[in-house]
Amino acid sequence: MPFFTRNVKLGRPLRVGSRRIIALGTWGSAGDPTVYGAADYDAAPALAYIDKLRAQTGKRITLSHFVGKALALTVAQHPDINCVLRFGRFYPRQSVDVCFLVAADSAGQDLSGTIIRNADKKSISDFVTEMETNVEAIRKKGDPAFKKMKSTMSLVPGILARAVIKFSELLMYALNLWTPLLGTPRDPFGSIMITNIGSLGLDMAFAPLVPYSRVPLLISIGAVRETPVVRDQQIVIGKMLRLTVTFDHRLVDGVQMAKMAETLANIFANPEARMGSV
């Protein structure tokens, strides 16, 4: 077995327009071109769909699973977003992988991630099974996937932490090389990242991009809230869900985000038509 192998399965670099070339020259890293946005969605059809799936499967399906699947389908429909930026070129990923940020301990003092590979091709039921297995391993077995890396980083002086992280980013994403010595799984962050701030009682918050992850989108799921809405020219109380997004403007622009938001709205409005019965 070779000492180094490919970290991410990528296609050939894309030909891109002048807008992206200018963006590359304008911003140096994902810490510079960050853009924030928010959109409200009617959660009632999604909640009804989740209740139906729970009855069919007996599994504890949540809005996190639903949103993760919806976003996976959305990214699959807009593949130009599903790229890794390397040396000024846009390399398309060969799969849609969704990373969920989760608390690594009951006290919420540590954070980790669990990833669903080929998420657009899996059912919500598959999401639940994989996430429950992975989260249990994280919380009961000391986060085995990242244990070695966390142990190593705990020994690194703060003044050197950035250099160590940048070296890891260079190796895994710029050079697209991976070795077990890094102490992390292969391509641990995937196409997009999701965090559920609703579990903290928040209906809105903007999370920062993680520059070394090379992930262009980070979505925060807020808490469902009852809000006055207009339906058929009548003011009624609706159950609304706010999703906030942080994205890298070098890879994603406003037009692309608007198209993604429209696709996502269609899924929320009629989830069974897009996701199936189970």
C-alpha cells in the first residue's frame, strides 16, 4: 500500500468564467470572501413528512436528517457548487458528501463531525442509521476518527497551531494527499457542512466557514418557530424554519445561491415528491 493516497475523489478541473477568476485574485482564502444569507421555509410539510416516516420506519427522524437530505439533493442538482479549490482551479467532487457537526461529549465542550457519503443517493432512513452509529462512536469511544489528531494538537503550542493546521490543509486539499499519520479520516469535511443551532434554542445564527476544510457552504438549522404568515390573503400562525448560510464567494455567488434556495424551497413544499416515501 502506498504511503500517500488521494484524499478526495476529484474530476478534471473546470473551465470557469471571468467572475471566478477575478474572485480568486480578490480574496486570498476562505476567511476573506465570506458571504452570509438567510431564508425562511414553511416547516409544516416537512414536519408532516417526518411524522409519516417515523411511523413507517420506527426510527427517530429529525429535521437535521431532513435538511441534510434536502441539501444533498440540492447540491446534486447544482454540481458547479460541489468543488474543491486547488491552486486557483475548480475541481469537481465525484460525490455529494454531507458533514454534520455534532457535540463530541454530553457537556458540549468538544465538537466533532460525522459525514454521510453519497448523501444524495441515500434515504433519510439511511441517514439516521449512519448518524446514530457514528455519533455513538464519537461520544462513547472518544471520537475514534479524530482521536489521534486531537491528541497531537493538544501537545502543539498555541503559537504553532496555525502552522500545523495550514500544513495539514496543504497536504490534504491543495496537494490532495492523505496518509493515516495525519490522524484524520480521508476527506473528513465533505461537500457541505451542517450545524443545528436549533438544538441550542436559537432560531438564527451565522457560523463561520472553516478555511482549512475547503468546504464552500456551511448551513445552520434554526429552531422551528410559530410565526404569523399570510396564506390565501389571511394572517395565520405558521411553523417556520430559518436556515442561515455562510459561503465562500470565490466558489458560490448570489445567482447560484438563489437557484439553490429555489430548489430547496420546492423540496420543503413537497418533500415526498422529491425524497420518496422512505
